[in-house]
Amino acid sequence: MSDVYVLPGSLAVRNLFEDLLGREVNVSPGEPIGAEEVPTSSVAVFTDNRQQMYAALALDLSLAANAGAALGLLPAGAAEDAIDEKELFPNLAENVFELCNIFTSLLNKEGAKHIKLYQVIYPKQDLPADVRAILLSLGRRLDLTVEVTRYGKGKLSLALAP
């Protein structure tokens, strides 16, 4: 088993979002999710086959709501309502969980440890300190602005554990 770490490219992220949402998605380099945005972000925790933390993925509220609405074939207004109320509604949260689960495919590589989704922590839920530390750390990370056509854009930050 190799200790190969996989940090997907922006093209792979764009293709995954486009395939999953069935619409055009634009991806560009972005700013990392900041400490002030973490409480309203949806954070996925990925682990390896030994239950060791592998990575943390954060979608800010805007991206989570827009991608969740697009995946559920809901009108853009559903995402706008969630953003205005600073809350990810249960139907959108369910779709975000599915998106994060499928995102796992970008983290697995033949010959490397098998990576799986451990949990998704939604806005207003307590984020464990170790997950927060990895999410806000410098190092092996990918920070993107993702724009879902006819919905809106938001931030995506993926940070690999040390």
C-alpha cells in the first residue's frame, strides 16, 4: 500500500460537478475558506481504511446551497432563501452529502489507501478542532471558486491532512 496522496486538479473538480449537476460549471483559483466562514460551511471529513483523517473539504454556504439546489433540480430561489437565512435546509443538506460522497472518487487512486467519506458537518454544528485545524492550514490544499450556471458561485477548499 502506497502513501500516495491525491490532490485533484481543478479540471477534475469541474468535470465532477458538471457530470453530477447536469449543467455547465466554471471553476477558477479561489481564496481559501476563512475562519469566519467555517461556521456556515458544510465540511466533509474523509478517512483512510485505518480511520485516520485524510482530508477535509469545505463548501461555503453559497456553494453548498447552489450545488444542493442544482442537484435536486430545485429553482435557484431555494438556494437564495438558504443563503439569506444563513441555513442549509435539510433537502439541500441531503444533496450536499451526496455530492461529498461522490467527491471521494477524486481522492482515490489505484495502489493508494482507500479513502471514504466519514461524515459531513453542516452549518451550526460543532466542528472538531482537528478538522478545523486541517481545513485552515497551509500546505497540500486546493482552493477554488465554483460557479454553477443559473444558480451562483461559492468557495470550495480541500485540505489534505499532514
